[in-house]
Amino acid sequence: SDSAIQVIKQAQIVRETGKPVALFLANRVQTRTRLSTELLTTAQKIGIPMVKTAIHMRQVYADAPGQDTTVFAMGTRGKDAVEELNRVFQEVIEYGNAEDIR
């Protein structure tokens, strides 16, 4: 949201260190929809680095809590979601390890 972005940018200015470090993660993205396209386009303009992998809207994310489980424990049904989340985790770890943000 705009207010979250403002808080992050204000904290970075006040601290004069560029921290806290933030990454924008698009979620509930639907392939080939106008709304998702606009979200991704706008996200690139806000001045916060963006995770390349988006979290797509998948039924398995909604089903997991109702089944008292996670997508990681849903076997083949959760496979695409697990791969997607693992890519996000890897990107965040790599970003966090980058020398220029320390």
C-alpha cells in the first residue's frame, strides 16, 4: 500500500543508511490480466526493488489452511506453488546477501 511505502522511505531518509531494506513482492498475480499487468508496471516505478518471481493466485494457497497443512506438504497438488515460493525465498536470500545493502 502507499502508506507502507511511505513509511519505508521515511525510515530510510531518517536513518540515512538506506535501511530498512525492502523488497516488493507481487502476490495473487493472475497471468494475462490487466490488473496484474498494471500492478507489475506500477511496482517497477515505486523505487523499491522488486522480487522477480511473483506469487500467483492459486487455489492450493487457499485450500492449504482449510486442510490444516501447507502447500509444502500437499505433494503434487502443491508442486507449482512450492517451486514458486522456493524461487522467491532464493531471491530474497540472494538480495539479503548482496554487499551493497549491508
